[in-house]
Amino acid sequence: MLRRFHTAVLEKNETCEHAFATEPMECGWASEATWFLRVAELDAGTMLHGQAQVSPDGLGWCDKAGAALAVPAIGLYQLEVRHFGGWLRLRCDVRGDAPRVKLTIYLALKE
């Protein structure tokens, strides 16, 4: 049997200077999810924190326990999530004196 697989690009070469959340994705059919963050630029003194969030309806959100990521430098990072509800999104905090990050965010879902 072939497994179902879907990858969504939620942010593409976006420059961010403050906290944001990705668009919600309905993914109750998937048994696992992996966030990929490709950081192309990260200004000196900037720290990016990602936190997976879950929701039963895509309206109200809570942090997924144990599903957080700190990004200290340019590169490709992953955050795996299992045992989630029907909806996922990634909340990102961009911190620093004059924070700025340029990144692409993917969500890969697999049944």
C-alpha cells in the first residue's frame, strides 16, 4: 500500500521582523508531520523560536507539548510532530534588538 504524502509551502522567502503564525492546515488524515524551516538570512543578534500548535477546529490554538525549535543560525531545520488533532500551525517568535529573518517554511504530512 502506498502511503499518502503532502508537502505545503506556507511561507516562501518571507522576511519577518516580529512574531507570526503560519496559515492553519487541516491534517487530521496524517499520522505524522514534519515542519522544515529553511533560514536564508538571520541578522546578527536575532533568534528564531518555532512552536508547533494544535487545534480541534482551526480556530482556537494551544502549544503542542515538546514540539519546539530554536534556530540559532542560517540553515535547514526540522521539527517532527505526532499525536496531533485535526489542525496544525507553526507559531514563530523573532527576537532580538533589531530582529530580522528571511525564511521558507514547509509542512510535510504523511499517512
